Amino acid sequence: MTIFTQHPHDQGISYFEHWAFAIGIAWRLLRSVLAFAIHALFPWITIEKQLDLEATSAFLLERNDFIETAADKTADDAYPAAA
């Protein structure tokens, strides 16, 4: 196991699934950061509702729940409950 695959393996996903998950979050956060930076310079330009703080927080919580559920399922599959 390499340094590139250890963490994804521990989460029960492939390197590329981990990459896609992380890039998706990074892309969403980058869009939000840019919206806020533009708004900071030009206050009359509003931040789109889908990029505001509330929507960004909801997005991050949903993605966190998704990955935790996937990790829990992987742990359950690896260590089934005693019958």
C-alpha cells in the first residue's frame, strides 16, 4: 500500500473515488470563495443563493454525512455483527 492509497483504502473507497470526492468539494468551495471575494471588492454584486454561507454549510454537512455513511458501511462489511 502506498501513501496515495492508504487513506482511501481506510475509508473503503478507491484512490479515484477519493479524488473525485475531494475535487468536488474543492471546486464547490472555490466557487464560493470567488463569489465572496468579488462581493468584498464590489459590494453591490450579490452572492448567488447557492454559494452563500448557508448553502455552503448545508453542502459540506451533506457531503460529510455521505462519506461517513459510506465509511460506516465499509466498516460493517469488514466486521459483520456476531449472529
